[in-house]
Amino acid sequence: MKNLIKLLGIFALVAVIGLFLTGCPPEPDPVHEWGAWNVTTAANCIKTGSQTRTCILDATHIETEVIPINDDHDWGEWKGTVTCETAGTGTRVCSRSAAHTETNNNLQPLGHSYQNYTETTAPTCTTEGIETGTCTRDNAHTATRAIAIDPNAHDYQNWTQTTAPTCTTAGVEAGTCTHDNSHTTTRAIAINPNAHDWNNDYEVIAVATETTDGIKAITCKHNKAHTKNEEFSGEYATGTAGLAYELNNGNTAYNVSKGTVTSGAVHVPAYWRGNSTNYEDYKPVTGIVQYTFQNTSITAVTFAEDSQLTTIGNYEFQDCTRLTSITIPNSVTSIGNRAFSGTSLTSITIPAGVTSIEFYNTFSGCSSLTSFTVDGNNPNYASQDGIVYNKAKTTIVAVPRGISGSVTIPASVTSIGDNAFYYCTSLTSITIPASVTSIGDAAFNDCTSLTSITIPASVTSIGEYAFNNCTNLTSITIPNSVTSIGDAAFNDCTNLTSVTFVGTIASDSFSSTYSFPGDLRTKFYATDLANGVPGTYTTSNPGYSATWTKQP
């Protein structure tokens, strides 16, 4: 019994192992419900195509198959005796392969193939247009067809102005279509800058300011900025705020003073009316209170174009060290002593009416002044290259203190006036023409940068202090033509080491008062007390105590 049980266990074990080794029974093939074939790539006469279908039950199940090459040719035109209107024979070639051809000996007329239509008659807003096409098989065959009416194809003419343009707005004009006069349109007419509508009365368009007079004009009704007949309104420029005014003794004119103005730019008006608002109360400003602007920090001075100022008095702008520009009005006839002394003016114009002026004093200490300009109508003075001459340009009257470098004196000059180059400390050389006969007093005084000078043989007199304090001069030649030398002519020329006298000079015409530093005059007359001895004199110890020796 036990053996039977063991045997049954063995059989059961073998069955389990067999079942494990053989696995489950196979599943049956799935059943598809296919949709229609969809061509994805068409086949033709030279290549295969492809098509797919999708299972309706499961869209992820897709089947693809090849479509074999077929007879799908892309035939060209028949070529032969056949035409678009007559039967005949012809051959055509496949565009995909020239080896694929087809011949037909009994072709019916091919008919027309009209293309390349061209407009021959444009459509309008009321009528159709026409276009003509050419048969691609025979360009002698043509056909026409209509072009639809274009509702926008108007021909507007007969324009009529309905609203006139003005100086500020465009006008309007209306046009009628020549195809249908019920069709109308409008368009703008350009602004006409001259189409003003003027008011009858004047009105003020600009009130007076510090520097400008008031203006009145006839204005346009369309735009007040459009004006005509502009003229003085009766209100004069007010001048710089803070200036004060004093009536003269006859109460007929005003003199201006600085008032509260001590710095910045200053504008002096032509007329003043005090606190009055009546135009009739204006009186001219003809003078400046003496000393009023002296030593202030003003920087510029201008006067009204119609200024009535007649006089710039003594010391008016002295030591205004920040004053760099001033416009002197044409009405001025007199400029006083030291009026602009010590200012920083760089240029100045002398009006026609100023016929007498002490340039040396008036502009003393103006080291920045580089140019004088004289009005061409001035009867007494003229200017050239920034230098003032007498009207005939025979005498140098004044040279601006700030002139620098080299200066060549014109050949018309016969005289270098007193103080002409006084304190021109940046002057380095001067060319004096043979026309010059006299060098005036202090003509080159304090020209401390002047290193050399040639006095021409035409010069007969050298004035007092003519070359005083020309500290960079080291040598000088006094030509034979010189007959007189003034006091201190070469005094303070502390680096002068060589002086040549070409000729004699009468002792009573050669000043004994510091004409040269040291004992030069004494040595010159040492052996000829009346006329001196020509020659070259040198010193090794230049300066006030120089000892001079005549060279052999």
C-alpha cells in the first residue's frame, strides 16, 4: 500500500514538471477589422507607390503594402499633324520618362487652350473690361473674355472748389466721375500760405524786453502768428533790471547809473520813462553817471541799436576786470580818460563819431586787448590788422596791449606815434620800414619781450622813453640819420651789452638824462664833447651801473 502511494506521488510530480516545461496553451491569432486602403504615395509609370489601412478595432494596428508600377503617365502635348482645329496624327511623351511615348494616327482636333490673358480694355465703375488670351497650341488663335466691373475704377474730373484753403487749413474740392456723374468724391486743396484774412487794427505781438523794443503788427484772423506791417509799438527796450536813471539839469534826458547792478551782462536802453506808462514820457539816455561802473564785476555791456548815448566819461569802466566785451554805440562822440583801463576787453570798435581819444590812457592795462577796429567813416582814424592809424595811415596811433609775436609796419607809415606800442609785453619783433622818420615818446616802452630791433637809416629822432625797459634787448644800432635821442630812451634796458653809433650826434640833442644805462653817453663824448665818436660800445656788466668801452 505504501508503495502504491509513493508511485502515485511520483506520477503527480512528473505531471507537474511536464506541465511547467510545456507552458500554457497558445493564444489564437487576433482578428482585425480593417478600414479602407489609403494611398500614401501614388505609383506611376516609373516608381512604386504605397498604401496603408488601419484596424478599426485598434488604431495602432496599421498595415502597409506596395502599389506596383502602373501606367499612370504624365503625358505632354500631342505633337504631329494634329492641331487645335484639325484631326491628324501625333505623338506624346511622358514627362517622367522620355522612353514612354504614345502615338495615335487618328486624333481628333485637340481644341484650344487659352492662357496668358492680357487686359486690353480696363474695366470702369460702370462697364466691364476686356482681356485677350492666346492659345498655347497656336498663338495665332486668340480669344477674349470680360473683366468684371471695378466699382472703384472712377475717372474723377471737373474738380470744383467747395471750401477755400487758408493760411492754416486745407481746402476741399469735389470731382465727378466721367463714367457716371452720380459718382462723386472730394480731395484736399493744399494750405495756401498767402491766404490770410487780415484784421484791420494793429495789435502788440511782442512786448519790450531787456534788449528788444516792443513790436506791433496787423495779424491774421486764422493765425495770430501770421503778421504783416510789423513796426515799433512805442515801447522801448527796458534795459537791465536794477539800473538807475537820473534826469539831467534840463530834464530833457537821462544819465544811467549802475543802481543795484554790480555783475553780469548790462544792457543800456536808448530811452527811459521812469514809472510812467505813457509813451510820450520817454526821454533819451545820453550819458553815464561818472565812476558808476568802476571796479564792478560786470562782464559785458551793450547798448540799444538806436542808443542816444553821446559820452563815455572818465574812468567809467576802469578796473572792471571781468569786462570782456562792450559795444560802443554809433551815437558816441567822446570817450574819456581811462574809461576802459584795467578791463579784460579782447577787442573794441571805435565808432565814426569819436574823433579824438587818448588811446594810451583810455585802454591802459588792457593786457587782453588784441584788436582795435575803427569805423570806416571815422574822419580821423583808420585801422588795419587790429592797429589804429591816422586816417592817411602815415602815423601809428595805438597798438592793442595784447598783441603778440611779430609786427610789420606798413610802408605808408612815416611816424610811430607816442605810446604806440606802450606795454606790448608779448611783442617779440618789429619790422620798421625805411619810410619811418621818427619814433615817438614811449613808443616801445615796456616791450619786455622785444629781443631785437632794426632802426632804419631813415629815422632822425628817437623820443623820450622810446625803448625804456625793453629788458630783452641785448644790442642796438643807432643809424647815421639819427640826430636826436630823448630822455631815458633806452633806460632800464638792463640786458643791453652792445650799442653801435654809425654817426655823430650833437651833444645838445642827445639827452643826458638816463638816455642809456650806465656811462655810455659819457664814453660816447669822451674825446669829442660836441659830436661824440661813432663806433661800437660794449659792456660786460649790463644794467644801471654798466661801464662801457669803445671797441677798436
